[in-house]
Amino acid sequence: MTQTESTNPSAARHRMVMPWQRMAGLRRRLTQTTVAIVPLVLLAIGVHPAIAVIPAIYPFFILIRRGYRRLRRHVGRTALAGEHGIRLLLGLLPLGICWAQETTGPLGWATSVLFALVPLSEPVVTRVAPGRKLRVANLPGIPDHRGPRFPVNVVLVVDLSLTALASLLLLVHVPAGALLALPLIALAVAGYHALDSFRRVRDSVNADNNLYAAVEAYAPRFVLYYGVPAGSAYQVGMWIEYLERIGEPFIVVLRKTSAFREITRLTLAPVVVRTNIWQLDDVITPSITTAFYVNNSAPNVHLVRYPQITHVQLLHGDSDKASSFNPVTALYDKIFVAGQAAIDRYANNGVEIPQEKFTIVGRPQVETVEQQSPENVPVRTVLYAPTWEGHYADTNYGSLPVGPQIIRNLLERGITVVFRPHPFSYRNPEASRNISEIKRMLREDSEISGHEHLWGRPAEKELDAFGCFNAADAMISDVSSVVPDFLYSGKPYGLVTMSYTVAEFERMFPLARSAYVIPKDLSNLDEMLEQLLVTDPKAERRKQTRVDYLGPFPAENYADAFVSASRNVVLHDRKPVAALNARTEGADEGIEDSRTGAGEAITEDTDRALDGTDEPGADSADEDD
């Protein structure tokens, strides 16, 4: 081990590696460009056109297939920036054939020159293709986003197909002048798409100018703010239903265009994308009293700067992980937490936040979790729900490295298993191998024993986490937000510690004191499974832990605590008059001036660092439809 690795435990997990995949892509582009040049060189030195054009078959086939695949997958963007040089070379092919045949008249030369000009229209089309930048849904007075009349990749496929067809016809001695309609068709398709995009841009400008008036007329009482890219819509999804129960109009404000489609599927409330800090002024109207946040992403500070609004942090999970005592949470006026344990967690980790900022509201999402009943005793079905390895060494709590052995012991005891790994575990090769091994074991045991184990799509797609809770009599996990949610059921649970002794683990993660803790070496696995599955000596202790972590609210109307607290903030607990009259000009000093584009310089890594989230957004960059 190197000195760096010995002093930094995460060094081995975050070593810089050569970007071989990107280099392979560059190598393919260079190969295609070279092959596209070869026919022109062969024509120039006098090789017969029928032989000279053979190498061009390869780049034609690759680019047409790529464009067709984009159309089939409904990809709304093109990669012409990397392909344009190849397109220019292929566009010269009809001109080169005409030159080699030496039988072309004036009309034929005009036709071949037009083919050479067709690729020059493509950058214009792709530049304006995104069209309407404004993304708004469900807001009266503002029409929903209209997409292009046809996908921009149609332009690419048409241009290439007509160029290839013209080259083939020229080789069989069709007069070039007779092909004039082909480049004109290609140019007409590109021109129509560019004109359509221009109209959408014009509509966007008009809608943007009317946005404030539309929001003011809608008169929302609060805003749900979401500042991260696509891939983490569950953070909004877990709260949107309960915010709708408040019964007051509200809007959802997004900072990333890529999240628009995901979020609009979750609610009928107006959804507005504001990518720059100064654009927030268009949606913050006097009727808005409250802003709710579901994570600690960096762009949150752009809305927190409005002092007249009460800013409420909800977060998107409650556990003993570091993300649940992130010091950044102190930024907000109010922090809604599930139970007293969440408040104590900040204090116990040196994060000083005034007590009056906290409000215990329970965890409303668990209202559908079924309570333990005599049918769950003795334990016959166990849910294994390991978390993922995280981005950093101090958040690597995942127990999948020992998962196969735990599953093996459960199967030997005749237990039916529900296996639901964290979806991000599939991104890690080692974790993915362990998942495959566990699935293989469950499949083979089902064939032998007849036990109806749940894994794969039934456990990960068809059922949500709460559905898996209800299908099990007990659970084994690690340090994860699913643990306090499962605690609501009253059923026994075991936790695996991968980095600490049992005593250290229980001291650092209080939720473990009501669990059956299994160390990484599995030295007490049989003993803990006996207690988890049979004797359950910690049953009474779990009841008190449930109150500490999930609040003292009755099961029959559990979610009402959150709805009532939220309604009180939105309708009654308003800021002082001085704050209501405060102006925000200059309040963003020290923040990048987004009018110069710097306001979008927050990287995804910065988002994660501020959020401390255990489940970040997808890696895909923002793009227009």
C-alpha cells in the first residue's frame, strides 16, 4: 500500500483512471473520418469511381444507423458536433464523382455543389433545435411546452440517406442534373425544422415575459423547490402527496431542465424550470409564504435568499447516516424531523442548531406500513435490504460483501427471503457480482425447496420498499434510511456493521441499540439470527425506539401530524412584517452572478458535498427535449 492510501482510506476507491471509453470513442471518430477521406483521395488520383467510393460505405452505414437509433429511442438531441467533419467529407462525394466522370453539365454541377452545402445547414439546425427554453407545465395562462414538429435527428438521417442515394445513382450514370430535387428536399427539411425551432423560441420568449403574471394570478401559497438533475425524483415523490394534502395551491420550481419530465409525472401542480438565479424572481410572488426543500443541494441557497419566505427543510430520509446531521441544514428557518432522535443526532455530532427550528412531524410515508401481528410470529420471511457503498469512505455502510453468506444461513434455516438491494449498487462491479450471486442462490433454492423468494423485478420494481416491508416478518439491513421506516412496523430487524465493532456501532448509530447487530466477520451470525428469528428479546426496546425516531403519533392518523404542521407554517406562522417587505436585490452577494453564466457553475460533486445525500441524482447532464 502506498503512503497516500495508508493515510487516506478512500484513496483506493477514488484513484484517477484513464478514460479509456472516451478514448475509444475518439478513436472510432478518427477512423470514420479517415475512411471518409479515402474516397475523395482515390477519386483525385484517378481511381474508377465505382471502386473509389467503396470505403464510404462504412461511414454512411455508421452515421445512418446512429441517427436511426436516436429516432427509435426518442433521443431529442444530436451529436453532430463530433460528426460534422465526417458529414462534410461525405457531402463532397457527389461532387467528386461528378468531377471524375467529366460528363456533368451546368445543372449537374449546381446539384453536386448543393449536396456539398447540405451539411453546412446542419449546425444551424442543431443550434436552434432545442427551441423553447421555458419549461412550464400545468400553469394556467402559460401553454405547455410544444416539442418540435419532428425530431432533429430526422434532418441527419434524411441528409445522409439522400447523399448516399445520389452517389449510387451517379455511379450508374444517372445525369446529375436529374437529381436536383434531392438536395433541395434535404435543404427544405432542414429549413422547415429551423423555422419551427425559431417559432418555439419566439413562443418561449412571450411565455417567459408573461410568467410572473401567470404565477401571480394562480396565487400559490407555497413552493416545493428541487435543485438537482434527473435521477432522484423519488425525493420529490415521497413528499408531493402529503404537500397536496395541505389543500392550498402551490408550485414546483426546478433548477435543472433534465428533471422536468420526471417531476411532471408526479403531480398536477404547476411545474416551472428556472435555471438561473435571477429567473427565480419570475415565480416568487407576494402570495408565497413558505418554501419546502427535500435535500441540501447547493442551488437551495438561491431561494433561501428571499427573507420574506419561511424556508422548511424536509430532507428525503431519516437515518443515522452523516447526511442526517449535515451542518448545512442549519441554513433553514424550520427543520421538519420524524422524531426526537433526529434532533439529538445533530447535537450529539456537534452540529448546533437552535431547538426552536425543529418540528417533530413523524415520517408520513410509513402510514402504509403494516404493523406487526401474530401472523408475523414466528419469523418465516426476512427482507434483506442492503444500502450501497456511497461516494466516500465515511458513508460506505453497504453490507453486500457479506450478503451471500447471510443469505446462505437464512436459506439453511428454511427462511423465505425478500431481496431488495439499493439500485445504485448495480453501478459498482463488486456489489453487482454479489447481487448476482444472491439471486442465483435464491433461484436455486426456489427450485429445490419450493419457497417463493422475492427478488429481481418483483421486489425492486413491482413492489416499493414499503410493499417489501409488508411482505416480510423481519429485516436485515445496515446503516440506511429504510431502517427507521421499517421500525414503524414494530417487526424485529438486524443490522450489519462493516467498519466498527458492535459496541462502537451501537454508540455511533443509536438505532442499532434496538437491533440485532452482526459484525463484518459474521462471528455472531448464528446467535443473532436465533434472536432475530425466534426469541426476539429486544421487542419492548423497539417500541420506545419507535417513539424516539418516528414520533408519538397514533397509527390510525399518523400522517396528519405532518399535514397539520405544514398547514400551520403555510397559513399562519408567517415571517415578521419587516421580512415581508424586504427586497432581495443585492442579497445574492458572494454568489456567482448567474447573468454571466457563472451561476450555473455548481457541479454535481458540489451538490453532493452540500447535500450529503446517500442517493444522488443521475450523472446525465441537462439537455433540452
